[in-house]
Amino acid sequence: MPKAKTASDKPLAIEMLMADHRKVEDLFEQYQAAKDADDDSRRDIAATLCTEITVHAAVEEEVFYPWLRETLDEDDVDMVEEAQVEHDGVKELVAQIEEAGSADDVLDAKVKVLGEYVKHHVREEEGEIFPAVAGEREALDELGQQMQARKEELEEELGIDREGTPVAGRRPGNGAASARK
């Protein structure tokens, strides 16, 4: 029986990663819009950003990138290694943002640089990596199911509900460092 096509008609793994990309892009826009707002709203947005990026990176590193290393031609695996190095830089900034005590000019600068790193990373994934595996529809649909299951596990560990909001009493970002271990 053929698999049902998704609304975007992209394989499930790609659709899921792109949805994460759009969500994070929206959070960066929210942060920019809140720069004149109170410190708590900026901190909350930054914390949510950190959590979303942490979960996304973990899913890619644990499920998607290993599959890519097995699937891509040897000449294309360097794209995955570059993406992993980009993740390492992003995770360092995420850790610094999570440790920030208050929303100030330094935090604003770190969030801005994180946004630039993420924008570059997304552009390369969507423009180079995803097209390189576009012909693997069935495998990407199955992989997407594995990725979704892992994402749900991570969200539960971090106390995040399915809409990406904190479960009662948990502030987004708290414990995100544990998901990176």
C-alpha cells in the first residue's frame, strides 16, 4: 500500500526538518521584534530558541546524519561533516545563551550571531544536502518516523509539549544542555 503524501509532498524527514527550520526562523524574528521589550520576554524567546535548536540538532546528529553518511556518495559526505562542525559552533553559542543571566546587549549579540550561523546552516542543508538525497523518498519517509519518535523523546525529557511550549512549571531552555550529552 503506498504511503500517503504529505501536505508539502516532501519526504517526511525533509518536511520535518524544514518545519523546524521555519519555526526557529520565526523565533529569531520574534526575538528581534522584542528587542525593545522587557528582559523577561527576550530571555524567554532566547530560551525557547535554545531548546528548539538543541532538539533539532540532536535529532539530526543521532538519526539523520548517520543515515546521510551511509547513503551519500563518498564525494558528498563532506557536506555532512561540515554540517556537524556547524552544529558544534551553534551548540557553543547555545550554551553561552543559556548561561546568560539577563537580556542585555551581549545576549542580543549572541542571539544575532546564532541567527547568522543557523541561517547559513539551513541554506546549506536545504540547498545542498536535501537535494542530494531527494530520490530516496521511501527511506526518508521511514527515517522521518524515527526522527519524529526521537524528537518526541527529547521533548519529553526537556518538559516540552508537542507545540514546543514548556510544560507547566518548566521554563524553556532549562535542561537543554542535558539533551546535548
